[in-house]
Amino acid sequence: MADAPPSAQALFDAGNAHQAAGRLLEAVDSYRRAIELAPGVAATHNNLGNALMGLGRLGEAEASYRRSLELDPGLHEAHSNLGNVLNDLGRLPEGEASCRRALALRPDFAPAHNNLGNSLRGAGRLAEAEACYRRAIELTPQFASALGNLAITLQALGRLPEAEAAYRRVLQSGALDVRAFNSHSALLTRMVPQWHVPMMNDAERNEAYRAALRGAVRPETLVLEIGTGSGLLAMMAARAGAREVLTCEAEPLIAATAREIVAANGLARVVRVVAKRSTALAVGGDLPRRADVLVSEIFSSELLGEGVLASLEDAKRRLLVPGARIVPRAASVMCALFGGEEMRRNVRVDEVCGFDLRRFNAIAAPKRYLHRADLGLELLSADAEAFAFDFEAEDRFPAARTVLRMPATRAGRCYGVVQWLRLRMDERVTFENHPGARSAASGWQQCIYAFAQPLDLVPGQSAVVVAAHDRAGLWFFLERVEA
């Protein structure tokens, strides 16, 4: 006896099973066969639209949803789904109207609130979109799509800590949402730059700070730290015997995490973390009095890139006692000429596979950070000090420029200037991330400033380089070559 042909209901159920398993082409086939047997079932047309939507066949999906609504104008799911496909087609006013019709039929339908939020977000009505996503999440707390859309909206509104928390809820929901994983990681990179972890693991740097704090801190010392990060330096100051440590951090997510770290290490009674910029701190409010010691690690790889000079000027004027100890007490911008064949292949291009590609050098950024220590960088001159800052002795740090005459100490092709930091922690301890000394982990990289054209130098010749800083940035300019 031959098997009976499948019924429309069986084909509908098979389509749903295929769709749940991600077999969208099979789902489309099952739904179409079901429609051939029972063309008047609105739910089948709606589900066919969902499968077509998943395949990116938006025009066909729209037609399926509209046919579903012709058969059953009260099918709220189809109104919501139609709104979704209209959003994707860029027809936002139509999408909004369709979602609102779905909600008029069923006000507690979370997908319609989510889709309406998409219509409004696409139209730039971010506050209204946020309200829609929050309503969808209120109705369905683990609604991963709505949580992700809320995160995107909060990020667009500049409310990054809230956006990060929303992304975290997506990941905790168990949804394998690749977009959410990528967006969350990108947001964390923006909020918590990736140099934090290697910086914390820089043993030489840590020991330099620890030694200087041991020499600066006394039992009655009030320590101010600018730039909490993980709270490591604040905890070092506490362990060195400080009576009280106030540390400030501009990024709320980092500040909250540091607060947890401090508590986990049993130092919450001594170390207080404030989620503010140092320029917003007040004596008599955040600080009980002016601090005796200032410690900071807000130096960028070029020293000046995180507004360190303005922050130190403000702290000395308002937040520190006269003659306060500052760690590090001084810093220098160091530099040298560099060359090396491996470096050439990473800073400029000439002929490749018989093709002249030199014109590309004109659009390659001349300033870049040297993230790799294995490139065989060759120093072609002695170390030179471009700028020196005495944080304890000086109160103002204006923009400046200087001319450096840099004699070649060896023959070679010079591609530019390599720059690094020298921090004088106190009168005894100095830290330097010299390009000739490799570190397993460091938050500071050397920075290279490539010349427009390489120089072929021999001992007896000098590159005359102009160095300039504007308090928040640094640059080196090649002026000429002298015999």
C-alpha cells in the first residue's frame, strides 16, 4: 500500500522544524507545498515570509506577509514581521505604521516593540527607540535582539557604560549572537584600551613605581592618583603605608572594576576610587585636604597624548600641597635615528613583484606605534633628549619646539626617528622603554615618525630634526642633512 501524501498541516510542521534548525531552503519548499494544498492559511504565508527573510529575499518576504494579512488582517505577528522587512528595505515610515498596527492588535507583543524601535532608530529618533526596546525587554527579559538593539542605541546616544551592560546581558542570555559579541568587544576596546593588560604585567615598570612609592609615602601621607586603571598603583601606595589614597578614573566601567579589585585585596578602607576626571575633583569634597603625594600613569607612548601636562598643572594648582612629591618626578621624550631592512618592510614600500608601488608611501601614516619588538630595528645615532619635564619643580608646561642635530654613528639607510620614554621616578629610580631593550609585556610602545624619503647616512653626516609638542601631542620633522 502506497504511503498517503503529506497533509498541509504536516508540511507546515515540517517547514517550522526546518526553519528552527536553520535549513531555510527546505523550510521554503515545505511551506510552498503546504500552500499548494491549503492556500488560505494565513500562518503558512507568514512563516514562509520569515524563511524568505532569513535568506535575504526581502521582496518575496514582503509579498508573503502581505498575502498573510489579506487572509487574516488581525494577525499581529504578520503586521510586525511586515514592519521588520519594510525597515530592512529602508521604507521606515511604512515599517513604523505596520509595527504600530501590530501593537494596536496586541500591545504586549515584544517583537513588535523591538521592530518599532528599529523603525525609530533608523529615522534617528533614538530616545523613542530606546523606550521601545526597553518595553520589549520588560515583556521578555532575555530578548537577545532587543537587548542588542538597545545596546546599539545607547552607544549612539553616548551612554557607553549602559551600552556595555546591555551587550553583556545579550551574552548572558545564551544567544549565539555574533554581531553582539563583535560589538561588545569593539566597545570594550574603546572603553578599556588593550594596552591596559600588558601595562599591568610590565614587571620592570611595576617595580620602578613600587620603589618610588616606598620612598615617597609616610604614615600620615594622603596620596592622590590620577588614572586608576586596575587600581594597582593605588594599592601599592596603600601597601607602602599611606594613611589614605584617593584615586580617580574617568571611565566609569574601569572605576567600578577597580573598586571591586581594591575590595577583593582587602584595601577598601584605605583606597577610595572616584569615577571622575582629576580636573573635576574638589578639596573638601572628594579630597579631605590637599594631597602630599601624586602618582600617575596617564602617560601615552608619546608621553603627552592623554592630556598629562594639563592634568598635572591643574593638580599642582588646586589639589596638592606645596612641595608635594610627584611620581614620576620627571620625564623625557627620547629619540634616535633608525634603520634596518625589516623595519623598511614595515614602514615603506618600493618595488614589489616587479611593480613600482612607491606612490603608496604618500598616503601611509608617517606616525605609528611599534607594536613588535622582533623587527630588527637598527639605531643609527646616539640617544637624544627632545624634551624634558620636571613635574616637581615646574608648574607650567607650555608648547615648545627644539632643533636636534643627530650625528650618524653608523652607516645605513635611515627611515625616520624612533621615540620612547624615560621616566625619572625619583632621585634614584629611572624607567625607560628603550628600543634596544625588549620587554615581554609593556603598555608603552616606541613610536616611529617616518621621513617622506629615506636618507643614506654615513658617520660624519647629521640629520637636523625639529621636534615640537603642543602639550597634547608630539611630532618630529626632518629639516635637512648636514655633512
